[in-house]
Amino acid sequence: MNALHKKLALILLGFSLPLVILAVFHANYRKAVYDNSLRVWQANNKILLQNDALSEDLLRKVGWFKTFGATNKSSYLNRPPEKPDTIFRIGAFGCSSTQGAEVIDGLEYPSLLQKELERRSHNDIEVINFGVGCYGFFQSYMLWEALSEVYELDCILIGPFGFYTDRDSSFDRSPDHELYLALHARYIIDDNSLKLVELAGNNYEEIIENYLRLIPRWRYLRYDYISPAVIRSISPGFKARRNPFYYRPDMKTEIFQIYKKLLRKITDNSERFILLNPDERRVNLVDSEPEHSYAGILYERRAFPYLAEMGHHSGFGNALVAEQYANAFEGRHSGNRYRVLTFNNIPDPGKSSYSDALPLGAYDDVSFTFRGKRFARFVRINEGVHPNLSSFSNSVPHNALAAVKQRNNAVTDALFFPLHTIPKTDSGRVKARHIDKTVTIGELSRLHPSLNIFTVNIEHTPARDEVCFISRIATLFEEILEINSKNAEIEILHEGRRLFRFTLDTEAQDRGSISASPAYYIIRPMGNAFLANEDFKEGDILYLDLLDETAGWRRSFPFAESGIKEINH
């Protein structure tokens, strides 16, 4: 072989080797997700065969009719399409917050709305739950378009969430950490008109194959906001990236334009229409308010006990949503008063009958009881705002916890950071350090004489208000330390010793994402925790219960005290 041939061979090898490596990565990704994706489809195909109101064409569009787990009694999958002549039928459309994620059957907002309307003497009304977990609004619209006439719906409810630009700008809803595809059709803007782009393939095996192709199909390369499978296959953890070939430079503006057009179609073709959402931008998507439709701001309480473990509404949160929909249904759009349950710090916990404060890792079970029942627990968060649910037990080697909160906030809304060493004293000033900047942020105090939980009361008031307490605390540190970097390492110091450290992501989509090493905790109510509004009382004690199975005893500590607050909205 002469020199020229050798040179050409090397050039050919240089071009082909990266392609071979890329093909190997792609094949590995395909193998990892294909079977799981097929199982998702097969599970929903069984639902299709059991319900005459559903069609294969609809399944190809929306991708799934339910997420895993039992369906609530209020679900459209458990209700016959035929409507009695005397019934006024309401259809509630939305995502997992409508479906009833994280609460037991009966505590999802459509069921609570049914009860609230009956309490107000609307006895001829039926509320059907068309909420489906992981849906974006495009899928909710497709479900409405296919089933609203079949179920003879007289009133359409949209909310309390469901407008997710990340879900609606892609054909795949599967989260990054899950190895499966959740494929669905999507709408695009074509010459200022709506166009539905469906999945490519005659059956689901072909659909998966087409989406996973090494050389992407044009529709996915052009209209999918997340990167094609071949690019995802070389990303760490198969993480989705932004598709550089996406057809619009401003994705959010495009999706909001589509939302507006789809909502107009619903309002023009519905006898009655109500949209409630906590975000004014989404409320304003309903550009006209004829007599039969209403769009308004939802009052959302993002404090204990109104949020469930992974951030959906708890039974308390769903009841508050249901009450607001009932008021909107009756035409009471403003000036409403809502009673909410609050929990406040106990000023003086009193002396303890326990002589010592054991390391928290010594206990086998940690939970909260209220009115004699298990009510809440600690939820472990490993990174960001997505919790890894875990019982706080002796498997976690923590000696103590530091409850970080604003001075005027309840300890039930604190972030609890694990401490491997006990503070030298039960009081004193606390400082925060980032790089070379150290600032005093507040006071340390022990929550209870015989309990290794210490509160860090931050004195700073943020200039930018945040509804979610995790984001609020993140904002506090961002402003106090004047942080302008994406991932900021922060140390919390007491008497010159480090109590704990955490990372603050100032550019996170969920404003102020916090990750700690190894984790931090928040308090959230359990899925069955609920009290009807009329049962709210002031002065009831929330207890922290610590169980030592080996010693055979339980310690109970008064943790917070209930109160009632009235909100005008």
C-alpha cells in the first residue's frame, strides 16, 4: 500500500470511527428504553379494549389514558358515557393535579367539588374527572375534542394547572430519570393556523422504532423541542437536550399562541366554561369572556398542610381548589372568603420528661400525629425539588436536624438539613459563607430541650416574593450573599464550625432549586390526611413522634399548633 492509500485509509477511519461509536451509543439507548415503552402502550391498549368510548386513533394522539395505579371513582374511565336527562354534567380536564395524584380516592378535587356542590344544594350535578397524569394541555384538548360530546358535557373545567410548555413542545413526555418513552401527538403553528402533527407509524412498535431512529424523521427533527434519540443517547444519563433544529426560535411564545387558539375552540363549543389557574399569564389566554365562560386567578396555598409529598395538592389543597370552582360555577368571581388551616410555632414547649436528647438516627420511625392519627412525615429530597421518598429512620446516620426558615414562618414550612455533629451550644448567631463572603443571617435555637432539632431563623426579608417556601429560602440566600453564579456552594456556620452545606441553583426552572449533601427534608401530609373545613380548630397540637422499637417506647414532642386564617380572594 503506497503512502496515498494509507492516507486515504486513515481519513476514512477518522470519519467512520465516530459514526460507529455513535451507532453503538444509540443502540444501547434504544435497548434501554424500547421494552419499557412498549409496556406503557400495552397497558393503555387494555384500557382501550375495556371502554367503548375510547378509540385507537385517540390513543395514538394522547399517548395514554391513565398513569399507573388505580383510577379514582370520579374518573371518566369509571363512568358510563350515557347521561340521564335530569343531570347537569361537568367535565374536569387537566393533569395529575386534576386526576388526584398523591391523595387517596375521594380526595381529588373533582370528587370534593361534587360534595361541595351537593352541600350547596346542587343535587342534579355530576362531576367527571378527565384529569390524566403527565398530560400537557394539548393532550387535554385532544381528550376534550374526542369525548365532550360522547359524555354529553354541559360544563368544562380547565385547571388548576395543565399548561406545561415543556410537555407540549415535545412528542415525548418521559422524565429524564425514567427509561421509557411516553409519546403523543402535538400541535404546531403552520402559516398562523393550527396543525396536528401525529406520531409516525402504523402500530406502536413502528411508532417507537420511528422515534428512536438513528437518522431522525423530519417531523421529529423539526417539531420536537427536545433533541433526537441519537443525541440523547450520548448525553450523560440519556438526558434530553434542546433540539438545535427546532422550527421556532421562541418556543414559549409559540406554545402560548397555540394555547390561545385551542382554548378559543373549547369556549366556542361549550355551553359553560371555567378556567382557574394561579398564573395570570395562563388566565389571560382566554381572550374573551362571553356570558357562558369565565377565567380567573386561583388562590393557591403552598404551605403545610396544603401540598402533598411530591408537590401536588394534598387533600387540603384539593378542597381549597374545589371551593373556588364551586364559587366560580355559581358566578361568585370575587370577594370570596376562604378559611385555611395554619400551623404556628409553639412559643414555649415547656420542660421535658425525657432526660436526654438522643441522636435522631437512634429512632426506627419518625412521623407526625394530629388529633390522634398519623398525619405527616419527613420527605427526603436528594436534589432540586423532586423528592426521593424515604422514611426517616435509623438507616439515616443523622445526629440532628437544622430547620432553616424565616423568623416569622412556622417550623412546619422549614427546610431540614441533616447535621452529623451537635452544635456546641443551643443558641448563638449563624453565618452563611459563599467563596470569600461571609454574612450573619440569624439566630440558632433548640426546638425542644430533649430534641436534637435546631431552628435557624433567618432575619432577612427577600426583595422578591416567592410563593413556594423552598424558592423563598433559596431567594433569601441568593440576595444575602449576592450570588450571581449558576451553582453556588453555601456553607452555614455556627461558632466557627460548619453546620451543613448545600448547593443553590439560581437558574433552575423551579426558581431556586436547592440540593444538599447528602439530602435535606421537608414536612408533608400523608395521602389520607384531611379535615373538612368545618372541622378546622385553633389550638390543636401537631406532635412529632419518635419510635424506638428495640427499647419498646415512643417519645412525643409538641411540634406546632393549629390556627385558622381567613383569606379574601
